[in-house]
Amino acid sequence: LLAVAELLGMSLWFAGSAVSPILQLRWQLTGAQVGWLTTMVQLGFVAGTAVSAVLNLADIVPARRLFAASALLGAAGNAWLAVAPGLAPALISRFSAGFFLAGVYPPAMKMAATWFRARRGLAVGTVVGALTVGKAGPYLLHALPGAGVVPVVLSASGSAVVAALIILIGYRDGPYPFTPRPFSWGLVSSVVRNREWRLASGGYFGHMLELYCFWTWIPAFVAASLSAQTGDPVAATSPEASLLAFAVIAVGGFGCIWGGLASDRIGRERLVMWAMAASGSCALLIGLTFGRSLWLVVPVALVWGFFVIADSAQFSVLVTESVPSHAVGTALTVQTSLGFLLTTFTIQAVPPVVRAAGWSLAFPMLALGPVMGIWSISALVRDRRRDR
């Protein structure tokens, strides 16, 4: 139920990005302005998670109600994009969708964790894999003939409404619920003072430095590469380009499930370091394929899409295991809030690089994220070995 609900609910995230080529032509947008269609979702999510963290919502409001209410409100905010007359109201719509998705994403990870202990890595990985496919969904719909802004946007809002109903009617907490607690202004600061939380989150921040920049701009990279290869500028808006964008993002769903299985077998810390090493390598290599045959571009992009998200859920599981049970919801919310704040800078960093040096050099800087993440998780491993 959680996986299906996440798949449907998180389709709101890239609804604006999927139709950005249409909006760019309609409103004569620059590359940087197109980037804001995704950045505003990130900023909205940061604001939503910050409010949720300060008010301890994820730890004092029943997760089922928080999820359902947030999905419904996010659907309403997203629907405004279908009738937005210009960029400014469109950005408000995207911010609103991101703000309310803060009550859909972090609570779902906590909800999944109430059903599992030994296989928690696979369980949370499956949920994150489902939301990854859900985020890619608007690109698949946009690839259908005649699918313009209104069908893509409203189908995403409709999916979020269904997600709210699924959770409200069908979900109940599992046999391992986290201890509820009364509101506390100091809960956030107590979480941040926890060294294990800081190191686990440091790995997550490195992961996030890379992830959403990849998801935001890899469709544009693939489209631009297709146009460069064929010499046809129209290729960038073709159904083929949208299908490739869907595949490159959605393959991460399989990566999440693999990451969950592998982490439960070899350990979460080792899994996330392997995944970050693989995704960082792809960030360095993808530029070499630009403008070349799709037989070169697509495999590297698919491998990157697989590994770039394979470790994501495991950072969340590391957090659930590093803080007291009464603070898990707030710890996850603070972690995701700061991580998504970081993504706003990397998303906006790509257009200037593309203008100055072209797509071939747009992505190597993202490899800094995995390097930082591996360093932080290595420190976490050393600390745990010393404490044994």
C-alpha cells in the first residue's frame, strides 16, 4: 500500500519539469527559468519539512492523517499549474506542491519502518523505489501523442488524490511503532547534536548534491544529445526524448530495490559507499557521450540512474537506527529538509556551465557529492568500530 501510494503521490514532483519544453516555448523561458520549475519544488519541500520539523509534526500527528492531508493539498497546489497564465503563478504552484509533499515523503519512510526490523533496508528501499518511478511518471505520460500541459498536470494531481485515499482507508501502523511524544521545541537541536545522525546525514547530503541535479537535467542532456546527433532541433521535444527521460529516472526504482536487498546482506554503510562510487564515476563519464550514438549515451545514463538513487533509502534507515525512537520522524524530516535545500544550488549551477562550456562539462562537478558522502560514511564506520 505504501509503495503504491508513494508512486502515485510523488508524481506531483516532476509534473512541471515534464512539460517544461512546452512551457519554455509558450512563455519564451531561458534555461535558468526552466530550472526554477524544479527548484521551486525543492524550496517548497525545504520550507514544508522545516515547518514539520520545528512543529514535530512527523512525531506527534498520526502518519496516516499527515500523509493523506498533505497529498490532497499537494494535488490542489499542483493543479493550478494547468491553468497558470505565466511563469510567476507557475512557480507558486510548484512551490505549493513541494511544500505539501513534505508530508508525503518522510512520513512514508517512517510508516514503512513500523512494519520491519530485520528487512528494513529492503522495505524502505521499495518505498523509495516506488516514489522514484512515480516521479518519472509524468515523462511517460508526456511521451503519449497529444499529451500537453493539462493532461500531464491533472493526471498527477488525480494520482495524488488516489494516494491520499489509499493511505487514509487502507493503511495502519505495523507491529513496531515508534514511541509517540509530546511537542518539544528542543527536539530538533537534540537530533542535530547526535554525531551518528550528523555523519549519516553527511553521506545523505553528498548523495543529494548529485541526485536532484541529475534528475532535473538528465532529460535535457539526453534531448540535447539527441538533437546534436541527428542535427534536428525538434528531436529535443520528441516522444523519443520523453521516453528516454522516463527510462533513465524510472530505472532507479530497480536500483532502490537492489540497494535494499544488498544493504540487508552486506551492510548499509558498504552499500551506500559502493553506490556513490558508481554514480560519481558516471557523473565524470557521461559528458564523453554527448552528441554520440544513443548506444553510448543511454547505457551510461541508465547505469547512472540505477546507482544514483540505489543508496537513498539506506541513508534514511541509518537515521532511524541512530536516534531515539521518539525522534525518528523529526530526524528524518530535518535530514531531508537540509538535503533538499542543498539541491537548489546544484540545480541552478548547471545552466551557467552549459552556456559557458556546453553539456559535455555540465555534470563532472556532481562527483564532488559522492566524494563527500563516502568520506562521511567512512567516518561513521570508524566510529562504530571504535565503540564496539
